[in-house]
Amino acid sequence: MSINLTALDQATRLLFTVPLRPIQSDRFQPTGFPSLGAATYQTNQGPKLLVESTQSMANRLEATCWDYAAHTPVPVLRGTSHVTVTRNGAFLTDTMLEAHRLNSPYILENKADASLAKKLKADLGGLEEGPINRKLLAAVLLRYDIGSLIHGVFLAKKELAGGRLRVARALSAFIEASGVRIAASGGVKNDHVNPSGVTKDGFGNVPFARDEFTADRIDCHINLDLAQLRGYGLGPEAERLLILLALHRVRKLLDGDLRLRTACDLQRVEDGAIVATRPNGFVLPPLAEFEAALAAAIAACAPQMLQETVVFDGPLKKGKDEDTTSTDEDEASDDAEHDEHGS
């Protein structure tokens, strides 16, 4: 079934606000930030809390596109442009997984295989001076990594137009809670062998405090910048593909498990249709309808997209700061605000 997007023709933004709730009980664990912890703030509607940041939601939206077992995009998205990096003959990473996509050090700082960096420089030729040709930049990003046009990219390398090439996120999302209250608790990391051991070395019992939250309301806010997608100047077929790819990510995320971390397992409050607040009344198509629609849209843009592979056989050097010790393994693994896309 072909998905009808004509309702979006005159819209500059596509906005969704999707109510969520904890899948069990009332408490949930929000994202945490270094030196800050949970991000609470005051508004004219009362106290609010950032449950999931824009950066983290970008990661989660892209994760819906990747088959982690096969190291490839999920079947419905195969044929879209992206760059795979191999090391010693095995999969290492991909632009769909990299924090800054094409601006990955495994691609642009790869001394052993600079093939893609050279192609990018050649294809972006003419942008060294003067204003940026946004249409040319968009066409090059479509060729090598279409996700950059959805999630943003910053080619911060002086050899590429002096590091001036950047695209903001077209698709962004965050989860916010309103009417929040702290649900304080705690626990102990037990050492049954040596309870009185030296805790700074990882031994001994370690008591800790823990703050979770309850809320009157939790909302996932989603914003697709349709004007930005049109502004790329790539033509109607590419615009349709970009919109479908963005909506496919949104639908897969909202239909999937919203288990954001150990103690933050959310689900939609209502199982019915997901309806936009702007343009009012636009209904997010069901996942099954994206299968055929994306196949046709990808095929229409296939001549404009490549799937490249580069080899990174250099050493994986360690940085100066190798101390990643945590006193609470659970929190350290779940609360990391691990990376950002775009600018």
C-alpha cells in the first residue's frame, strides 16, 4: 500500500506528542548527566523532568534501523546509503552507529584507507571558499550516508570546506515528565567475601542512595522539520524517501519496547492511532504500510545512493584517561548520555 503524504505538503513541521507511562507501577529512572544527575527544571506549569534527551533519542531512533546480529541495516532499509568500516576482515562499525556519522574518526582520520575521505573531498569540491552550496552538500550526504540528512552531521575537518559543513537534525525527539516527585530509595552493593574490604578498590559493602521519580504525565515529543527536508533541494523522490525513513523510525520506536534503562520501562498510554498535533489530524501510518512504501522509495532513489566499505586496520589506541571505574555498575551502564548526532 502506498502511503499518502499529501497532508504534509503545506506543513513546515510534523509534531507528535505521545503520552507514555511506566509499564509497571509508577516509578521510573530518568536519564542522568555528569555532575548534574537528573535534569529537573521549573516551568510555568510546574516542575518538570527530562526523562530522555534529544541526543539519546536520536540514538534510539537510529537503533531501530540496525540489525545488530547481521551488522547491516534492517532488511526493509537495505539499499539506503551508509558506510561500513571493517577491521582485520571483520565488521567494526558503521555510519549508522557512529556518534557523528560520516565525521567518524574511523573514516575521516583513517590513515590506512583514506579512500572515502578523498571521495568526499572531491565530491564537495568548490566549497572551500565562499558560501556553502547546501544543495551540493545534501546530494553528497544522500550519496554516502542518507541518515545524515535526518539526524544531522558536522564534518569538522579543515580539509572539507574548512570544517564549515554541517546539517542540523531534521528529526528530533525527547521525553519529558510533568508534575514530578522524587521517589527516594537505596541499596547496598554487597561483598559476601570481604564486607569490610577497601571500597575504593572495589571490595567491601557499599551502601548507596537512589532517586527515582513519579509523574503526573510523561510525554514523548517528536518534531520532524519538513521545511528543512525540502530545503535540501533534492527533488520530490528524495524528499518522500527522507520523510518515510523518518516516520518509519518513529513508528518502530513507539511500537517497540521503550525500555530506556534498567528502571525506566515505558509504554504508550493508549494503543490507538498516533495522531499529529501539527498538522492536526495526520495519522502516523502503521508499521506494515512502510514495508512496500519504503521499497518503492528506495528503488526510486537507488541511483543517488551508495553503500561503501572502508578498512580500519590501525591500532585502537587508548586515551590518557583510562579510569572508568564506577561504584555502581548498574547506574554507570544505564545512565550514560553516550553520544550526540549532528550539531
